[in-house]
Amino acid sequence: MPSPYRALFAAPGSKGFSAAGFIGRLPLSMTGVGVVTMISQLTGRYGLAGALCATIALSAAVIGPQISRMVDLHGQRRVLRPTTLVALTAAAGLLLAARFALPDWLLFVCAAGIGAVPSLGAMIRARWAALYGGTPHLHTAYSFESVMDEVCFIFGPIISIGLSTAWFPEAGPLLAACFLAVGVFWLTAQRATEPEPHPRDAHGGGTALRSPGLQVLVATFAATGMIFGAVDVVTVAFADEQGHKAAASVVLALYAGGSCTAGVVFGLLRFTGAPERRWLLGVCAMAVSMIPLLLVGDLPFLAVALFVAGLSVAPTMITTMALIELHVPRAHLTEGMTWVSTGLAVGIAIGSSVAGWVIDAAGARAGYGVPAVSGAVAVAVGLLGYRRLGRPVPWRGGSHEHHSEREERHVA
């Protein structure tokens, strides 16, 4: 491991909470494709599978920020354990309802309950911020966590789809639930690195979403989430049409592999200048990378195209975390990070659902039009809101001319 990454773990407890966060985040990449694989095997209905994924994502979009807001107020341990038990109970209900062909409405009720899954990525990044806030190490830490996100997306789909196709349809989502339980309860047992809660009377009421800059990030990542949601569903269906459904996990792993590779390199670099420019460039790159998918004809071509497309993902996400640091007060940091995840979740819900309908109506190749259009929407939203990202928030202090100074402190 390069020395900047090795230096991160000099802090006591950092290895433990990072490992727990990795295990707890595996369900993020396993649940969606696992549900698609499970439902498509049991019913053959991709529309239903996409709608269930959309329900999970929308539920998480509604519940997730509220959970993170309570975490900022009361601490991780007091909030994460009970909410995780709710999500695990709902997941068990979904698997049983699917196995015994119970009514569709019950599937949707259980899928909605899974939305109580906490945003482990935000929890881990908040711990890094508590350790290294205001130092160059924080950029490296965010880069490392983005790489871990992508490692999850490399191995998660392979494990989930592989188990569900080779063992029994519910195997992937079942293992995802086990990873969630282990990750959350291991993380919350580590009290020494848990960020201090910020009682409401210490920083006032309101929500992190009042920040204009955060509003732009959330809206743009709603469109970006449509890319991710659609790519997952369409890739599984395309591989199925090609007669190699299990290969979808490998193709999606290459998508994450491209992002992981770029994230490792990005974390070794030091930048000057406005981070919002790098962010907008990353959003544009993600949009352009969707265009070759419209020409996909076989799985090898798709694998190469998705690997290249992944190269822009992690750098954009890393820069997004740096922008949140600039636009959200520390007392709302976990909530702010979760709002970006919420934007992604909303987009994933729309993208997976629309892609499922397009696949049922016109086939998998037509489904790749959904991420292409989504990328164009992301660029449009990013351009419209770009000016807001260059304006410092009042609670951070300073004026626009001090922007580069803050950027060097938080990102460089």
C-alpha cells in the first residue's frame, strides 16, 4: 500500500472501524442485484424486480437522512443498532414472501422496511473526519473509502449473483443481511473512535439540506444514481439474453474495478484550485462514458465499455465528499453525507424501475438508453447549480476569495 494510505492507519482504532465499515457496506452492492436475480429466477418478471429495488432505494432515501440526523444528535451506537434490527426483520420478510409466492403487496411492504439500513459509508467517513478533519490526511481517507466502496461493488455482485444462481435464489440477499448485521454491530462496539454527538441545543435545529451547495450535489447525484440503477438492472438482463446470466456479476465488477483503479491514483494526488471544477468535469465524464453502451453488441464489448466508464466514478465521489466538508457544518456532517447517498438512492430507484419497464417492453439493449439519458440530465443539473458550489456557507466563515485556502486545507 502506498505510504499516504499506510499513514492513515497510524491512528488507534482506525483499522477496526474501517474493516467493520467494509463488511457493513457489502450489502449496498449485494442487495439490489440480489433482489433482481432472486425475483427474476422465481417469477421471470424484471419489471417487478426493478420496482422492488426502486422501493428499497426510495425508502432509504426517505429514512436514511433521518437516521443520520439522529446519529449526529445521539451518537452511532444508540441509533444504528435498533434501526439495523428493523431492516434485518424486513429483509427476512422479503425472502420468505418471495419463497412462498405471497402477494406482491407484501413484497413491497418488506422492501420498504429494508430502507431502514443505515448509511455505513457516511458513518465511516464521519469517523475519519473526526480523526483528520482539517488535514491533508482527510483527502486520502476519503479516497481510501471510495476505493473500499468500489471493492464492495467488485465482489458484492459476484458473491450475490453467484450464490443466487448456483445455490438458491434467496442466497445472495440472505448473505447481504448477514454482512449488515456483522458490520453494524462490530462498528458500534468500537466506542473510542465514535464521533461525539452534537445535541440539538448545541447547533440549533434545521437540516443540512438548507445548504444551497448541498442541494446542488444531491440533485445532481439523483440523476447520477439513475445511471447506476439502470446499469445494474440492464446488465443482468443483457447477460441473460446472451445466455450467460451469471457473467453479469463479472461485468459489473469490471465497472467497479475501473472506479477502484481511478480512486487509488486520485488519492495519491494533491490538487490546487476550485474543487467544484473537478467535480463538474467528473460529472461530464460519467455522462459521456454512457454513450458507448448504446452500441453494445456482446458481453466482451460491454465489459470494456463499463470498465472505462468506471474510471470517472470514484474521483467524482471523492471530490463530492470534499465539497460537503465545505458546504455543511461539522455538527451536520453525517446527515450531509447521507443526503448525497439519498440523492443516489432516489436516482437508483428511478433508474432501476424505468430500466425494468424498458427491458420488458423493448429488450435489454434498449435499456442502455436509460443511463445515457440520465447522464445528460446529471450534466444539465450540475451546470445549472455550478455557481452555488463556489459560494462558501456562512457557518464555515470566510468569503469567496478564501475559497482556495479552505480547499487546500480540506482537499489538498
